[in-house]
Amino acid sequence: MSSIVTDKGIVHYEVDGHGKPLVFLHGWLGSWDVWRETMQTISSLRQYKIYALDFWGFGDSAKKSAPSFTISSYVSMVDQFMEIMGIAQAPVIGHSMGGTVAMKLALEHPSRVEKVVVIGSPMVGSSLNILLKLAGHKLIADLIWSNLGLLRLGLRVFSSQWAKDGQKLYGMIKKDLSRTTVEAFRRSVASLREINLKLYLSQIEVPTLAIYGRKDNVVHPSQATMIGEQVKGTRVEWMNGSKHFPMLDEPERFTRVLLDFLTL
């Protein structure tokens, strides 16, 4: 377990491999652990030093600074992390909320991002599933958080709708849920609900890969088409057998597509 100190507190991260740096970002209610198997596979095949971060409010990162649980703050967090770690530039790979952060980082700090990869990520908040949108409202979030047993039951039921192996996904979410707070839970998804990068996507100048599951019912797959139309030279990769977690649903193909893009 490794960590650095930033202006909003500790950022926890894990490292695997040796070589050129890669930065991985997780999604809402997740942690670096969603990347564990991907990291192990990549480091066994190629010379990369892989950094997987926990956003403030999630995993083992700081949880006390509520205003920092926003997309803009997470962009600042990644920028600070790279500065402190001496990573001048690297490919940044993000799933769901993490991909939104990666794309916004490429817009605001283009010199940091060599390439950007977004996986099942919302570019506009309207693409989110209605249940996620509702979770961003304080009254609803507080109500959900006061009934954690019911929340866990709901997550158990819906996990099979988000990934092929619902039981495996639920185990990950259950663990990560125990390490977050109601403020991180609510503020992060509320910020994601308000995001609108559509008008700015044409300003992205770094090589871009968009990976989306055809069966994604968390973030509407139309976001892939939007990126493909707005970002010049984008490679869009559809994962026909995947839901919201292509790295878990089709791990071999996912890794192959990712490595092919990174080595171009």
C-alpha cells in the first residue's frame, strides 16, 4: 500500500510492473481494485509501470474534505499525483467516472496526457442511469445511507445487470462501499450528473480510445458515438458481450485492444 499527501489529503495508490508509466482511474463506488487483474496481465506482457489511484472519498484515500468529491477536484487530484510522482506525461485510462475525469484532464492539462482511454464513461450527465441520477440528491442519498442493508441488497440484485459475473462484481462493490461515506457517495455522482463535455470534445488533441459495452445500462452507449464524432481520430471499440465493466466481462479482448492502442 502506497500513498502521497495532496492539498485535500492522502491519495492511496497501487503500483505494478516496471517501465513506461500508465495511470488508471476507477469509477463511482469503486477503487483501484477494479484494475487488479488488468494490471497483472499488462505487467506480465509489456514493460509498463502501472499506477492505479483511489479517488478522494473512495478506497483508502482521504474522506474528510467533502468539497473535493467532484469531477473538477478529481482532475486536480490526478494532476497533483502526477506532479508529485514525477510523471511528466502518461496515458491515462479511466472507467466510468474515471474516464470522465481522464477526458477533462486531457482538456485542462493536455501536456499531462499522452493518450486517453475512456471505458463506459459519461460525457454528458444525461447519459446516466436514472438510479444514479437520483443518488446525487441529498434527501435520497441520506435515505439510502440510512438503510445500508437495503442498499447492499439492491446492489446484490443489480450487480448481474452491470457485469456478467454479478457475484464477483458485488463482492468488489460491497468491499468498496464499506470504505466510503455518504458525502463522497452523493457529491461525486451529483457532480457527474451535471457534467457536460460535449461542447469541448472537439478540443481534444491527444490520441483517444473509447471502449463501450453494447449492453451497458449504467451509462448509455451513445456516449461512444458522441466521442467518435467529436474527437478527431478517435478509435471506438464496441464490446458486444459486455455490460458496464468490459475489463471484467471480456478481459482478454479488453487487454488486447488496450495494449494495441497503447503501442501504436
